Amino acid sequence: MKKILDIADRRLVAALAKDGQASSADLAESLGVTAPTIRARMKNLISQGLLRVAGMVDPFQIKGLSVALVGIKLQSHMQLDEKLEEISRLPDVNWAAVVTGRYDILVEVVVTEDIADLYNFLDQALSGVGGIASSESFVVMKARRKWIPLPKGARTWFSE
């Protein structure tokens, strides 16, 4: 069930979207509340799973990162939620969603070794999920306003 954010929380989220590194004091001043109010609201939003403040990268500006979209058709819709959950937990997956149209699930994958890494994702990780009738991948050649958190698979490449 989706939760409704009050106006103060919506304004706070909008301010953080503009500058995720803003201090509580700066946010409080711009929103007309106290710093403890900002910290309490952020803590509440984070604990409810409604907000996460994270470092984001532009994968098109970093050599060695590639982004692909993968459309997936399942053998049966009986396991749609289960398969969505399994796929979303794969290390190279940034996000996964149930969609309308010709695919059942659409997935964004961030890989670190270009096409070979995408091949390994499709051949090993995704095929290990089972219950997939077919998939089609689309390598993103160029995008605008594309800031993403790094999925687990890419984070290990950054820490080497």
C-alpha cells in the first residue's frame, strides 16, 4: 500500500532531490523549520523505506560502465511476484518492474565489462532464475538525466 507524504515531507524530499548533501541546518533554513525537525523527518522517512539518500553516478560519463534494459517474458504469470523479487536481487540489476506490453518484467542492468558482462548476466545469472520463456536485451547507447545508484555487481568493480 502506498503511503501519503504530507506537505512538509514532500518539500523535504524535493529539497534533498535538489541537493542530497545539504546539511540539516541548510534544509531547515530553506524550509522554515528547525534542524531537529529535519533530522526527525528524515529518520522517519528512511525507517519507513520511503527515502534513501545515496551517491549516484552517471554511467555514461564513467569508462567501463554500460547500461542495458532487458525485457523478460515468463513461462507463467502464476509466479510473477516471486520472479520479480528473484530478478531484482541479482547483483547487476539496478531495478526491475512488472510492466504492461509485450514483456512481463523490464530490468535495468549495469555491467562493468561491456558486452561480455551483459552476456554473462543473461547466460548465467538470469538463466539461473528459471521460469523465463524469453528475454530481449537493449544496450543503452546514450541517455539524458541518467543518474543511478550502483548495483552490487558494479560496486565490487569500484572497490577493486
